[in-house]
Amino acid sequence: MAPGGADEVMRALSGLAEYTVMAASSGPDGLVIDVIASRREAPCPVCGVFWGRVKSYRASIATHAPAQGRSCRLRVVKRAFYCDTPGCERKTFTQSTDEVPATARVSSRCRAVMGRAGRDRSTASVASEFGVSWPTAWRAISAAAHAAIAQRPPNRAPRRLGLDETRFWWRRPWLTGLVDLDTGEVIDIVEGRSAAAVEAW
């Protein structure tokens, strides 16, 4: 394989564009991929100036989307940089990316995959498959649902409106689903299960 070919293969399998794959191992709990951001500098979150003077390296674990049908975790090596901007209150900061945001324990790709999985499955089953907590899975599913609703063109007023109340977890409020009975399409979901909630919609 050509130089760098192995890294390109692992990058394709993991779907990581912003990282360099340093190592990968397989065990009874699935795959573990060691990665580091390819870019050797990052903007200070306060002043916005890019810096590349490294103070230290830190590692964290993030749950990632399955690769080749196997569970996957990322061991992310993060650079801690000095900020040398005069007057900036932030003296050091840790590198992050859109794919693995700061303090994230789940990668952005994993959240997207969980969001799609939750379209026709229970939150509990998604959480179990990905090895995350119920609230973590629900946040991913809820974000995907809201994004899908926002991207849809405005619906005409349904000729027949169906209502279905549900609650996904006892700590969460009741919700009312609004369905077009002619098409079976879910139009929206509103918080509450009262006539006032539906009338407000």
C-alpha cells in the first residue's frame, strides 16, 4: 500500500476528515482508533487568533459511529496551545473540531447516525446499541428531528388532523404529535397534551 494509504483507509472507514489516524486496535469491546487533529494550529476561543505553540497533549475518549458493523471509540489526542495575544484573558486553550467538539464525549458523526436511527426506533434501543445514556441518545434524536422539520417546506393545512399524545421518558413532559390523516405524515410535535397546546399550534 502506498505511503499514507493505511491512514486514508482508516479515515474513510471512520468518516473523519479533520483528523490523522495514528493507530487502530480491535478488541472484545469493538474498535479503538487513535486520532489527532491534522491541523497543527487552532483559534483561541476568546480572541480568535490562530496559535500553534503547544503547551501539552491531552487525551479523551469519544463514542463514535460504528465502523464495519462494529462499535467504535475514538481516543482523541488534543493539543493544548498557548495564546500569545497581548491582553487576551485566555492564556491557554485546548484544540477542538466540528467532528469532536470541546468536552464532547460523543462525536458529531455518531450523533448524526443516532439521530437517523431514532426515526423508527425507541430511544432506549438506540442508546443500548451505541453504548450511551438515554438522555444522550434523546438529545441526538431530538436535534435530528428538529433539523428535519425546519428543512421541510411549509405544509398546507391538513384536511384531517390526527392527535397522538406520548411521553418518551417519565422525566420528560408529555408531547402531542400532529399527523395528517390523509398522508400519515407527522406534521409537528408540540409540548403538552392539552387543547390549549393544540390551539396555540
